[in-house]
Amino acid sequence: MSMYKIAVIGGDGTGPEVVREGLKVLDAVNSKFDIKMEFTPFDFGGERYLRTGEVLPETAVSDLRQFDAIYLGAIGHPDVKPGILEKGILLKLRFELDQYINLRPIKLYPNVETPLKDKGPEHIDFVVVRENTEGLYVGAGGNMRKGTPHEVAIQTSINTRMGVERCIRYAFECARKRNKKKTLTLCGKTNVLTYAFDLWERTFHEVGEQDFPDIKREYAHVDATTMWMVKNPEWFDVIVTDNLFGDIITDLGAMIQGGMGIASGGNINPSGVSMFEPIGGSAPKYTGKNVINPMAAIGAVMMMLDTLGEKKASEAVETAMVGVMQQMKSMSAGKMGYSTTEIGDMVAKAVS
Ligand code: IPM
Ligand code: MN
């Protein structure tokens, strides 16, 4: 029997509502597979910041290090200036806990509508491995003469051999483990970003040639990647890319898999504490209405179980999700044919 300590950050807006449904499903799957979990709530988010003036308490990172995983709802509050909570909570945790992979499965499930004409579940099933601790997100740079006509703003992308290599290795492993097309596509911009993506490209081929001869290597510029994701998503198996490109293409990925209602992501430190979240954000206009789709948050639970090594439990959650999605009218908030809590109940019941 396994015992896990899980930190729960409901966060802002609809975050707590969808997390509640995810925990409902976790309870059901845990009792079925005899998994023991202990949940500890943390009140990080916009409300706490507005109340206390503090984004994260000083002990937050060291406290969170004591857990096996973090389950996050959403961060973002309409009354807080953009950037404060994102940088102060989400990015800080990713960096401090060295969650160097942002894992985003792009999978279209049966009965889920995609905006792509003539594409179905057999065409949309790939994974984006986004580097999560470097690149333009590091915040390297500065400005001078701010507010004057001579203002200068510099923001630099940081790419280290170590950071790039560990991300690329993870992506190769991922392609091997999936055992589907056995193809890893590097998404970059080697024709313009000739320093950063030169490092990425050399590392990609060196690591691939040495340690992953069984995995086919492909390359696509980021602009072309967005084009192929729409036109021929079936070409992709695993895509590896840097932090900013990954941020952009995974929102496109979320749309082609049926929208923010079902897109989940993992911030992974393979030897540390990982954090799982629905990627849709706090959706203030739907808050408290019991209309938001909790499927993405339930998908985050599935990813968490998988990362913890509870494969059977993870698969059981996915099977239950698929069954419930068959009964839903839409994946969009307010149009599902069921309420948030009803969907949670249905998935939990299907798991049991
Ligand atoms: C994401 C989000 C974040 C990011 C924001 C909220 C800082 O868009 O997880 O993709 O840019 O990484
Ligand atoms: Mn994003």
C-alpha cells in the first residue's frame, strides 16, 4: 500500500471548484486501488495576496518540498495587476522546485469536438514537452530611461546545455515510453535564433544519436509547427521545445483537443515535487456558478497518478473520463448538459 502527501492549492476563480471535483475522483480511485493520500490545503492566490499583501509566504517553497505532489487549481485574479501572481506564485514554484518539464498531452477524446475539420481522435494524439525553467521566462534583462522616448528594454533568453539536455532526454524517454510513432520533433527557430537553437539542435542530435537510436528525429520551425498542428496534427508524436514556444503551441494544442475545459498539464521534476493543473486559468466570469468543466482538473489528477507511479489508477481515471465525456453535450462551460459537481460525481462513480 502506498501513502502520498499531496499539497492542494485551489487558488483563484474557478480553481477551487474544479479541484473539489478532482479530489472527489481521487477519493474514489484511491479507495478502489487501496492508495492512501493525505491532503493539505494552501490558500495561495489572489485573495490571499489582496488580504495580506504577500504573494507567497517565505516558508512556502520549503513547505511544499515536503510533499509528493502539488495539485493546483488556477492562479489569476481580476483585481491584481497581471504578472504579480503569475510570476510570484506559478513561475516561482516552477523555478524553485526545479520543475523543468511542462508536460502537455494533446489528445482528442471520442465525442469531444475539435475545431479542425475532418480530424478525429485518430489524428490528434501527441505530447508537448516544454522546457519549464529557462528561456525567456528567466526574467533576465532590464530597462532604462523608462517612460522616455529613449526607453530601452532588454529581455534575454537563457539556454544552458544542462537545462536543454535534461529536457531533451525527458522528451526522448517520453517518445520511447509511448511506443507509438517513436518520433521526437524538435520545435525551434534555427533560421533566426542561431545561438539558442543551435545549442538545442546540436544537443538534440547528439543525445538522440548516442542514447536513443530507436527514436526518429524530426525538426520543425515554430511557425511551421503551428501550421502542421492545424493541418496535419497526426504527424506528431512527441514535440520538444523551449519555454516560450512551448507556452504558445500548447494553447493551440488545447484548442484542437477540445478547449480549455479538458486541457491538463504537469510541471514535472522527475526527481522532486511535481505540480499538476488544469491549464485553463481562473475563469472569473464563471466563478461560483457550478458551470465550469472540471474535466481538465480531473485530467490533472490522472497525470498526477501516472507520475506517482500509480499507472492502474491513472488508467482507471482516464477510462472513467472517456465514459463521461461520451455523455456530455459539450466541453464548454455552461453547455455541458451537466453541472460542474454532476460531472465530478459521474466520473467518481464511473471510477468506482
Ligand atoms: C501556462 C501559463 C503561464 C505561462 C502563465 C500564467 C505565466 O500561460 O502555464 O502556460 O506562461 O507559463
Ligand atoms: Mn500558457
